[in-house]
Amino acid sequence: MGMRYAILLLFLCLAGTIVLGQEPVEGKVTYITSQHVYVRFSSTEGLNDGDTLFMRGDRGEVPVLVILSHSSSSCVCEPLGDRDFKVSDPILGRPGQPEPSAPAAAPVATPVAAPVEGMEEPAADSTGEGLNETVREQEITGRFSVSSYTYLKNQQTDGTQRLRYAFSMAARNIAGSGLTLETYSTFSHTLNQWDVIRENIFNGLKIYNLSASYAFRNSMRLTAGRRINPKLSSVGAIDGMQFEKGFGALSAGIIAGFRPDYQDYGVNTGLFQYGAYLTHQYKGAGGSMHTTLAYIEQRNGGATDRRFIYFQHSNTLVSNLRFFGSAEADLYQKVGDTRQTVFNLYNTYLNVRYRVVRPLTLSMSYSARNNLIYYESYKDFLDRLLDEKTLQGWRFRVNYRPIPYLYLGAHAAYRYRKDDPVPTKNVHGYATYTMVPHLGASVTATVTWMQSAYLDGMIYGAGIGRELLNGKLYAELKYNYVDYTYRSSEMDIAQHVGEASLSWALYRKLYLSVHYEGTFEDSLGYHRIFLSLSQRF
């Protein structure tokens, strides 16, 4: 434990008093409708309709939203996958950049707003700072936020309250040089449970980025500290050194360091890892193509934990067609005392999006996911992980804008494992009108059908939202009726779910968000209250 704190102190000293966030622009969720998520940035310059937005996670930057339409400071987005968003969730945008790799989430989805005339051309370097950059201007940005999440039940005299503090700051091209310092960290704790933090500070403190990098004039970059490499986001954060060299359309890199601790995300010098990657980028008249191949060796106490290769390819060369594919393949296996070289495909993801005509877009995706197996770290429950079958899934989307302000859409999903009693299926449809005459409000109606091994159900929803005070305040009301039948007991449950939210730009870059959700069934009631105050600079 002493070594972990010493290394943490060394990182803090490295960053000094100038610590920074991510190279992408950072925004936050301001309000959520049944079908859309609204994100506010200090500026949306460089972001376009159809671009993908991300959230930071333990294993990298995960694609979570696609921009449907945007103004100078906010974006209307469609969620990717089944992630639950909260007001003030931090969101990352990469102006004009290609998507980083994603281990288990869809990297691109279909916008329902009018798409751009052509696909964006990614920059030569996906980290956001060109390796051949000749003009360097210092830029310092940051954000600090305090959030509170309270959960109450009407049968309890007291509930639970969890507080979360987040800080990021970016100092790029310091004094006009190639030096960049960056950090992003959060600290969370539950009231009256401080003993959990005293036992291990990393139970509350999560450092996602704390690093220094230098971009040389000869197409080289060297990075030290904890950082997620956008070209290797499947690997997650790397505590150590990263080096990259550009050769025209090709770039090659090497990494050496440690993985964050797999239990508390702290520093763990026993989890050594190293690897190399090669990236090729091509720009054509109508689009671009990006391919990455990486080899990674991860160890635990000197023994091989995992050895794998990662492949990713994205292609927009064909007009109106966008393809993304990624896959991991394990090269090492240990069963009992037997070690062998294998080629086992893991976490395959394929996505195709096609714009039939300007208002109509279709997309289809396929995923095959397995549990990642670290043979030393997970040896206590290795048999259970090896026995679990591959989770396969298909997702289909159609989005259509027949007239201005009216958006119609539907998507269907099908997921299954060989040992599942029945597959998991759901179908969702929505209609949104974004400019109701005389009200200036946005209204949405939704319906969802779902079926799984343990329940069948329907969800019906409606919502209305409107900007006030010249766009500085947004208010929204939502209602959902949930009708579930649990297969095991044939028990029916009906829930009434109401939501109310306010997002307020108090002063310049100071924002306040308030969100309430109440769930009511028979004599039971559940209440969730979320408050967030954030300041950008």
C-alpha cells in the first residue's frame, strides 16, 4: 500500500499545479428525454451532426451518443446501446477526429436529424494534436463539479445520499512548446460511510488521467504517467510510458507500464503490461479509412495474465455508407497447469450505417462478446468465466424525418446465449416534434416492448420540454407507464414513473442541474433526486 501512495504522490508532483483534462472538448448532459440526450459544451466548434460522443470508463473512452443536431453550444443526441444517463454526466467530443476503439459498445449510430453532406475527414492524429503540427498556441481549460444523488423509499425514515466531485484541467502546448499536461479524476463517497474511504482511499478516488506528454517537431510524441491512448482504448489506462512515431500515412507506437488495480483502480506495480501498435490512415475524395493493429502482453506478478491482439477498421470511402469493425483475439490460454498458444476470438463488433435518402437512414450492428479472462487475476473464479457462453446480439435502427421538426424512429434488438432459456428481445418506437406551434416546446411519445428470460413488459411514455430565459433555462416533464409480468411468479407489476428536470446556466460558465424521478407501484414509492453544480474555466 505504501508503494501505491508513493507512486500516486510522484504522479501529482509530475503534474505540479497545472493538471489537465482530456484533449477532446468536454460537455455535460443537461437534460434527458425518452429518446434523446441533450449535451451542452462551452462551444460546439468542430462538432458536426453525425459525430460520436464519448464517456470515460475504466477501460477507455466508450462511445455513448451520436449528435443529431447542434447549435453553437448544445447538441441533441441519440444514445448508443442501453446506457442510463444522468443529468451532469460528463461527455467528451472529438472535433474532426475519428472514433477511438471500443471494447464493448457501439462506436457509431444513426442520426435522425438531417445528416451532413459528406463524412468528416479525420485529422492525421487521433489524439487531437497533430504530430506534424507547426503552429502551437497555449490553451488551458478545465472544469470542476459537485454532484449529489439521493435515494429515498416511502417506507424508510432515512435514505442514502452519495456525493461526487470531479475535476479536470488541460494545459496544452505550454508556453508555445510541445509540452502538454493533463488530468481527470473523481472522488465519490456515501454519507455516513466514511470508514470505506479510510480503509482505502482508492475506494472513492478514481484517477483516469494524470500525465505529461511532449510532441516533438519530427513527428514523435512521448507520454509519461497515467493516460488512455485513444488508439488503444480497449487496453484502458496505462501507468507508464508511451511513444509514437509518424511515417506519413503510417504511425507506430509502443507502450510499457502497469495496469490500474482491477479491484479499486489504484496504482498496482504488479500488473506490468507492454505492447506495440501500427495505424494506417487514408483519405480519399469521398471519405477516409483507418486501420489499427495492436499486440498487448499483460502480466500479474511476472506471470502472463493475458496476451492478445486487437484489430479495428473504419471506412467512409463509399458515399452515404459508413462501416466500423473491431475484434480482439486471445493468444494465450492456461487451463490447470497447461499453458498454450491459441487464437480465440473475443468481442467482435460490426456496424454498418447507410443513408438511403437525406431524411432516411438505416443501420445494423452485430456483436459477439465474451468475458475477458485474466488467468492470474481471476484464477479464484476462472472455471465460472470459462463456462459462460458467448453473448451475441443484433440491433437494427431506422430513423426518418418526413417533415421539418418531426422525427420518427424505431429500433429492434435481439441478444442471446446458447444456455439462455429464451433470447432477450425488445422493440422501441418514438415520435418527436421539436417545435410545437405557439408553445415552442418539444414533445415526444414512445412505446417499448421487451421480453427476456425473467420478464415480459411494455413501457409507454410521453414528455414535453422547453427552453426558457433565452436558452439559459431548460425545463422538462416526463411520464412513463411500465407494465411488467415476471415469468417466474406470473406476477404483474404496474409502475407510474414521473420525472421533472431543470438545467440552468447561472452565470457565464456556471451551471446548475436539478432532476427528480419518482416511481410508484401500489403502496410503494421510490424517489431519486440528482443535483449538480459545475464551473468551467
